[in-house]
Amino acid sequence: MKRTQSIVPVTVERELGRYSSGERGPLLVVTAGLHGNEPGGVHALRRVFATLAERQPRVRGEFVALAGNRWGLARDTRFHDEDMNRLWTADQVRALRERAPERDHSEHSEQRELLAAIEGLLATERERVSLLDLHSTSGGGPPFTVMGDTLQNREIAFELGVPVLLGLEENIEGTLIEYVGGLGHVAVVLEGGQNQDPRTIDNHESAVWITLVSAGLLTREQVPDYEAHRARLRAAADGLPHVVEVLHRHDIEPEHETCFRMIPGLRSFQSIEKGRLLAHSGECAEQQVLAPFSGVLLMPRYQQKGLDGFFMGRSIEPFWLRISAAMRRMHLERVVSLLPGVKLEARNGNVIAVDPKVARFFTVEFFHLLGYRKKVERERKLVFSRRNDRL
Ligand SMILES: [Zn+2]
């Protein structure tokens, strides 16, 4: 396996590479650089396509890699006008379609091109569609994945052998995986490590090879050093929790974006005691930001841009994940909906409305087990929603 010594800004085409043997089968789309200051994924994909070109393995279906924020990648800048990984709510995508392209700001036009590329790929019928979105973080820390908790996402994410973050979509709106997952496809983020750390490229490369296998395009035997790729990610995640549920996002006010300062030296997955000083925020960073509970720190912001200060979560035992998979296969939500004050709102059971008087008998965790993540209040009901499991 190759290693890179430094990470430099890159000028790239929208389509970073495409590989197929003309056989029908699954589609794997890998995106990289949705944030322009995260070029590691682009370098990793270049290595993978170079190896594929050299070895010419026979692949089922098609593998396509796409660049995210090309303007930002060329300048090693996260974004120009707006975070490109917060633009994918249904409303924003509708607004994009209705808006004249001349009125796009920088990330809107990037999004317009990326959306056209993705829709072009989805226009062909595929056995299965999976998206792996490669990212990296400004602070140090190990690789991990982020996904909406559907059973088919679990298959791809858990294969990577790094911690899996659940529930981030309850705290962040408009990510690309939310959009693609909402179309019913597999959609997983890999955070490969620190933005400028050469090991991030290695981690991304390993993740792409492993996903080419788990998404059904290649067999293990066709991947050079498959076991070494697995071992690399496992080693990077050694000693960390398998699954962490995100429970808190520190939201930075837009007017305080440049003032926010994390306490130096904090890392993702570090255990934090309740009340520990984590950051300074406010107009001139005069407010102290303390840990709201004891748990695991995630993605502390050590860059100048962005409104996510940090996240905190708690680890979940693998036992509960197996229970939750069984509950969903049994469609336990149908039983729950027989209770007074609980109503399934969608025929597929993906939206459930609960009378708040009844809801206090259930914990939010209970609905999480059934795969419901988003909670909103509507007409004096608590409404939980989830994505499709393919059972
Ligand atoms: Zn990112």
C-alpha cells in the first residue's frame, strides 16, 4: 500500500473517475471534497483509480467518483458563500431547481453540477445504489462514519470497522447523505482523520476498497491487500466505542462565527466530564462553553468557518443494535401504534405521531431503537420520522 507525505490543494474535474466492465449491477458513488479544505478523499480516489487502471479487475456494476466543492478544493478553503454540505434539504433542492443558474452563489453552482452528475447516474436502473461521502476533520482524531440509522446503511458502515455515529441528522440539516438516503439509497459519510494528516488519505483509500467489496462491485480476492486495508482501519479505531449516539450540538450564532475558540488539544472521541470547559464563544469569546453532560466529544471545531462548534454523544452497546434490528424486522412499530395516543401517519410506518401525554411513558431512546430519529412538534403531537429499512 502506498503512502503520501503531504496534502496539497487540488484542481479537479467534477468527475474524478469512473470504472466498470460493462456489466449490470450495483452503483457505488464516492464523493470527496464537499468541503474544500478536505482534499484527502480526492488523493485517495486518485490512488484507487490508478490501481484499478493498472490491474483491470472485472467489476460488477459501476464505480464513479465525484468532486464536491471544486472552487474550495483549488484554494484549500472550506467554502466561499455557504457550507456545501448543508444545502441538501428538500426545500433547498427545490429552490435550486426553480432558481435561474445566473443567481447561484458559488456553492449553489457547485451543488447544481453535482446534483446533475448524481441524477445522471441514477437515471440508469441499478441493482442497488450506495454513496460513500469522504470527509476529514479540522481537529485531530480517529476515522469514523456517520449515517442515518437504516439497516442497509449499517451493512456498509459497520464493514469499515471504525466507530459509527448515529443521530447526527437530528442535529444537522441538509447533508448530502440525508438527501441521497432520503431517495432510499445507502448513504454513509466517512470522516477519515485530520484534514492535513497524510494518514487521512490512507484511511480514505482503505475505506473505498472495503466499500467496493461491501457494496457488491468487487470480491475480497480482487482487492490488492484487502486484509491490510481492514487491519489499517481497525487499528486506527482501536479501543474506541463501536457506536456513538449524538445527543448534543453546540450551535454557534452566525454573528459569533469568527469568535468561537475551542480549548486547544481536544480530540474527537475523548471522554469529557460534565461541566468541563470546552470552548469560548460569544461576541469576543467572553462566554465559557461547558460540557452539558458526561460523554464523548465529537468534531471540535478548530477552523475559522462553520456554525457547528462541537458535538457530544454517548456510546451504545452493540447488544442494543441487535435488539433494534430485530425490533424493526418484526415491525414492532405496528404493535406500538395500537396503543392509545400513538398513530402511524405514513403507510410504510416511517412517520409516527404521539400524544405528548403518552410520549412521556416512552423515552426518545425507545423510538431510536425502532429507527425513528427526527422529532418535531406538530399540532400538539410529537412526530417521529425515519427512513426506509429494506427488510
Ligand atoms: Zn467535511
